[in-house]
Amino acid sequence: NKSIVARDTLKVKNKYTLNPKISSLLSTFIPGAGQIYNRKYWKAPIVWGGAIGLYLTYDFYNRQHSFYHQILIYKDRYTSDEYIIPFAEKYGREFTNLSAEDISKLSRGKVQLLNDDAKNRKQQVIIGASIFYLFQIVDATVDAHFAQFDVSEDLSIRISPATFPNVPFANGVRLNLSF
């Protein structure tokens, strides 16, 4: 005689809508923040690790370039090795296996080649870091766009014959996508 009414205890989950502009702006000003905004938390440490790795690589080549550049300055200004040997003993172990005496005996042309190589590698890291920076912005923006697409199972395709009324004897295939 009595009826029991059970309430539906399932809560409707509000869809978290992503704004691609906000995502790209966050990634522009704080690398990795757009990935966090998109709730792709696993991508943020990759962005941060890549940025740290590129910074350390740049720092290494920058110090190497400064080292060889200073040796070039010493070779231009002084005829003896009195300044090159102490400088090479203090800073050279990080960049080469040569002893300080061997570094001081290098020709000016060889030191110039080493200097140019370090400078070129430093510039390559800058280009790579710029590409990486733009890539993480594009990644955050595209993720925010893709979050809005419907990927339900209501997708279907219908294939049917097509005729063209203005062109006699012209037939074709019509594809209808429904989603």
C-alpha cells in the first residue's frame, strides 16, 4: 500500500570547460601552467625537465665559449703563456682533457675553432629552447581545443548513392557523418 521513492544518488558531474586562450596564455607566461590548467598533470614535469635541461646545456656552452674566448684574448695580448696556464688550470678541466700546458700550446686558429664551435652550439640550444617553448604553448592550446570535442559512441556514417540532377549520367557516392 505504501510506496517507497528512492532518490537518485548519482551526482551529475559538471563538465570542466577549457578555454584555449587561457591555456595558451598560462603556458606563455609560466611554462607548464597550461598543461596543469588542462588537467594533464603528467605533462608539466616534462615541460619543466626540458626547460631545466635546456638551461643547463646553454649554461655549459656559454661557460665553454667564455673560456675559449678568454684564451683567445690572452693569446692576442700576451706573447708568453704566463696568464693562459693559471687560467686553464683553474677553469679548463671542465671543458677539455688537455692539461694547462697543452692548452697554452694550442695555435690561435685551433682555439678559434673551439671558440666558434662552443658559440655555435650555444646558438643551437637557444633555437632548440625557442622551439620547445613554442611547442609547449601549442600543446596546451591544442589540448584545450580537443577537450571540447565529443568522442561519444554516437558517431555514425551513412553511405548512399548520389545523383546530380543537372548533369545527366553522373552518379556518385554520398557520405553522411552524424555525431
